[in-house]
Amino acid sequence: MAKEPDFKMRPNFSGVLIKITWTHDWVGTTGQISNLLIKNLQEIQQLTHILNLENCNQT
């Protein structure tokens, strides 16, 4: 059995997307995978926005 690659060491967008795709490739339909990617991208954008606000407040 193939071992899932560890993307925890590189917390970047491509790593997150690859991990999501890898984890859910058994789902089998591109529609469901696309929905998962869109949902996770929206969450990433929200987190990035929050982090940016926190960084601005620290200055």
C-alpha cells in the first residue's frame, strides 16, 4: 500500500490541495473532488484574511 505523502512540513496552498486530492481520490467523481477543493479554498482564504488582520493589528 502506498504511504500518503506528508505535507505537514510544507504548509502551502499546493500542499493542501494535493493532500485534499490525495485523500479523496477514492471518491471517484471529479464533481465531488471539485466541491471539496472549492470548499477548502474558501476556508483557506478566510484563514488567510484573519491572519492578515492579526498581522496588521500587531504593528
